[in-house]
Amino acid sequence: MSSLKEICSGLPLDPLPSNRGRDPDVPHAPIRTPNLTAEEKRLALRNALRYFPPSHHATLAPEFAQELWQYGHIYMYRFCPTLHMRAYPIDQYPCRTRQAASIMLMIMNNLDPAVAQFPQELVTYGGNGQVFSNWAQFHLVMHYLSEMTEEQTLVMYSGHPMGLFPSLPSSPRAIITNGMVIPNYSSKNQYEKMFALGVSMYGQMTAGSYCYIGPQGIVHGTMLTVLNAGRRYLGSDDLRGRVLVTSGLGGMSGAQAKAAVIAGCIGVIAEVSENFLLPRHNDPGLERLLLEYERTGELLVDLGSDQTSLHNPYNGGYYPVRLSFHQANQLMTTDPNRFRTMVQESLRRQIKAINKLSDAGMFFWDYGNAFLLEAQRAGAEVEKVGGGATEFRYPSYVQHIMGDIFSLGFGPFRWVCTSGDPQDLSITDNIAATVLEEISASVNNQIRQQYNDNIRWIREAGKHKMVVGSQARILYSDQKGRVCIALAINQAIADGRVSAPVVISRDHHDVSGTDSPFRETSNVYDGSAFCADMAVQNFVGDAFRGATWVALHNGGGVGWGEVMNGGFGLLLDGSEEAAKRASLMLNWDVSNGVARRCWSGNSNAYETIQRTMEGNRQLRVTMPFPVQDERVLDRALQG
């Protein structure tokens, strides 16, 4: 069994570790089909071997070639550590700066088998959300972080550590980019080749930025979505007896059942894999409900959605009907074209059932997983007559439910107690709830409702037992709440009430972090939904305002080539410097997106950024003037 010191000492080369292959006791990623030419296979092998001295090439080349042939990628299983991967307390990492140790802790949490979906393939969630491309990269990154000083920055190119470069103490300790591909070449087919070559990587959102905290993030987000869907579609906060039907229980979508229970409704969820649902039921859930409605005239479902991984529809993200899970996995690799055809047939069937149930009174929304986008590409009837480029027959959950909440500045703020002590998490939970209770006394009803949902979530957090991996918590808060919580936690560290530093972060799925025309920015209607300035500006702005590390990704949520998104991690250590960084960076991290949404014409965002400017004289945002008389446009365009 290796130790943290050994993990951080660089690539184990003298001697090479034994090649144990894949562990049969953990789940593994689907086999990839990059369709490399003979010359491209040669290049993939050459690229993998450049991590190792030539004296090892004769040993490693055959096994790397075997991995490429058998699994479609070179993961370098020989170098998968024997040490149990988990978020060890921050003081246990051999390092020169706690900022570096905090990054190491977060990386190891992302690869914890209790957290990661396919740990040996370095996939944290979403079927293909990579932390790194191979295990050599993991070893090198941990070594660099252990050697780093506060005048160096680790530069990460799509999983590859380019190295440590001189910087300032105020600079981020790591700059991460994943999947930064020239736009004309950012197709899914090109991605499969580039990943197989080891030159690019899909980091999802918080996989490649080292900020995933297990299932509670999506449980919380789904709970809020369901609560607010009930308010919008059913006119009620009370969801007792109401039925939500959806699909997916693997990876992040596994949170749906827990979210339904916490929200107070009944969840009916379809799943194909026996690993995620035992026993497996072969009847497609929506079609069974439709059959019951047609037989009895009774509609048994109120709300409907889907959380299958349709950002990755043909490589394990969505399984067609008429095939068992095992048969589908075989067909995926032996006849990808037939598998694609069957997936598209199933999507058309699913939409047909959704359309009939919706006509009968079910309220359906797209959960931002590319479901309607891929259904449209499959030829399903999802077109919205007269709709814009980002609109379908059914709204996305951002368009109808969460978009206005984003425009109030609310989004998924999270923190990780680096001591690993549950008592620290309990103390920070109480701090956060108390802060929100104090703020909520002086806000309008719309904002107070969001605060109350999150106060309830925090106060009941222990009961729901959502901690998996690191001692972490998530809640939705606006700009003022995030800043006040961060400063209060930082003060608790300074006072000794919290025993060790705390990492603050957020999901990339947030007010400012993501430009995604079919999800986060689907309710932006000024023509800029396909523009990515917001996410890029956020990444850059967080970097020079105090973040400990920052990340910018192509893809995430809806899929490769469809999204630009970014995130950060910031270490609170109880110092005045940490408080200054947190205040400056968090204020920017929210205001950037609210300002963009205001400029696009969102009234909530207009009022929010106006209030923010009144509270901060240094903030000056360009405000839009609306066209009040449409006839002005009519006359001008008529010549």
C-alpha cells in the first residue's frame, strides 16, 4: 500500500509498479470508439510514452497499445495508486503551502471510489467527466503541488501538467483549461480522437476543476428545481401526493430520488442499469404511465423531466429500449452505427409518450442534459412553432424555473472543511444558516422565499445524510449571502471555532460561470445566448481577484462543443488576506453574470444589479434602455 508521501514523489519508475490491470470490483467506463487510423494509433502511443524515459518504453508500449485497442484510451492502469483515494485531512499532505495542499485534497476527493463514477478511468461523474486523462498526469500533478511555493503557479492543459511557472503570491496556484479547441474543430467526433491521442480532455464541470462534492450538489439543485416547478406549474409549495416522473439513477441523476423525497413529492424514476437499480424493470416508465392513462383515463403524473446523460448519447449516456444493459454495451462497441440508430428510435418513442402525457396535463421540462436537443436531432416532434434558436416545445428548467433565480444572483455556493472533521461541517452549517436568517429579515418576498428554502436545507442537512467523500456542503445563495457566509467562516477559522482551513467553491452551473444556450443561458433572448464572453471573463476575473485556482472548460452539462464554463476554488485560512480575496472575488463572481443578464433584458437582473450598485459605489454597470414602443421598430424597418 503506497503512502501520501510516495504518491507525491513523482512517477514510480525504479522499479515500475506491477501491472494489476483493471479492478473487477469497481465500475468501469464504457469502451470508447475513437476510430483512429493506423497512423493516429501510432501517434497516441508515442504521446503516452513521452511521460517515461526510453528505458521503459519496451515494457510499457505493448500494454499501452493493448489498452488503446481494448478500451479506446490509454489510462495507464499500471500506475493507478494502491493507496485508498480519499480527501485526507489537509495537514497530512507533504507540501510547502496549504494552498497547494487544498488542491491535492480536492483532487483526491474527486477520485475517491465512494465519489467517482469510474475511479480507475479517472471519471468523476457524467459518464466521461475526467479529472485527468491518465494516471501519469495524476502522479506528476501531485508531485508538482508538493514542491510548489507561493511564488509558482501550476499550469494545466487538458489534464496535462505543463509545469510550475513563476508567479506572484497573489496569483492563483493553479490555472486549469480543459478542451480548449479551435471552434471549427470542436465536434464530438474530433473530441473522441483528441482524447484518444491524449491531447485534450472533457472535464465536465467540477470533475476537471477538482471541485466535485458528491451527490449532494445535484440533490440540492434538483430539490430546488422541483420546489419551484411546483410553485410555477401547480401553484403550490405543498407537493405531498404529487408525482414527478423522470429517468436516470446513475451518476448525478441518482440524486433524483432523494431530491423528490426532500421536496415532499412522489418520484417515479426509470433506470436501465442493475448497478443503479435492483431489480431492473424492462417497461419504459413514461410509456407505462401513458398506457395506464389510455386504459383508465386517469393521469398519474403531475411533473416530468429526464436526467439521462444525453451530453454523451452514444457512449453510455442513454440506453435504447429492446436491449438489455449488457447487450447495449456490447452493441455500442461492435456496431456503433446501429446503436446510434436505436438510441434515436428510443428518443422518438420517449418524446411521443411525453407529448401525449403533456397534452393530458403533465408539465414537462428539459433538465439541461441535452435531452430535447438530441431528441430534435433524432427527428422527434419537439419543435416550438415560431420559437427561437434555443427554444423547443418544452422549456428548459432554466427558461421556466431557475433562470429568474439566477438573475437574482442565486446559485450553487459550496464549501469543504479540509480537516475532514464532521464537527467543523456542523459548525459551518450553523454559521451559514444564521447568516441567511439575518439577511432574510431585510429582503423582499421573492428573495426571502429562496433564502427560506436554503435555510431549511441547511437546518435539515444532517438528517438527510448527504455527505459522501469530503466534509462538504452546498446551498443556493445570492451575492450578499455568499460574501457574508465566506467572511463568517473565515472569522470562525481565525477564532479557532473551525479547526482547519475551508475551501469555498461553486458549481460551474451558476449565475456567471457558464455560457450554455440550451441550459444556463437559454433564457437570454437578445441574440447572445451562443456567445461565451461571460464564462471567459469570469475565469479571468476570478484569477486576478484572489482565487486559489481557476478552471475554464469546453463542454459540461449539455456536452462537448455546446458549452463554455468555468469555476474556482478559494482557500479560507482565517487571515485578513483571505477575507479580502473572498470579498473581492465573490462579488465579481456573481455581479458579472447578473450584469450580463440585465443587459440581455431580464427584469430581475436589472433590479438586482441596480441594488448592488447602490451598495457599492465602485461598481458601475452599463444599463439597458428598453424599446417602449414597438411601432418605432416597425416604421424604421418598413423604410
